[in-house]
Amino acid sequence: MDRIKHLNCADEALLRAERLAGYAEDAAHSHNDRHRAEPFAAVGALWADIARTHAALAAALPEQTDETEDTDV
């Protein structure tokens, strides 16, 4: 997996984490769904960790230049 793919995966994971954080907040404010807040928050935290991991991997990889462009299609 190259740097761009890791950055794309990090973006996707971050969006999921953000969405799940919103679900957790909504559930926490709900009288009937309060019990769902913790599971939503836990899964959101997992997706945030995945986003950080992909971002760290992307940061460790060199940027692609014309000389190092990926030829895989």
C-alpha cells in the first residue's frame, strides 16, 4: 500500500469515527438510548485509532514523485 492509499484509508476511518462520535453523543443525550452511547463511543475510538495508524504509516512512506510513481493499476 502506498502513501496515497494510506491517506485515503485514514480519511475514510476518520469519517467513520466522526460519525460514530455523533451517534454516541446523540445516544448519551437520549433518555431511551443512553445504553448505546458507550458501544458507539468504543467503536468510534477504534476507528480513530485506525485513522491514526494509517496516517502514521503514510507519514513514514516517501511522497511519490515522477521517478517513484506506483505503476500498479
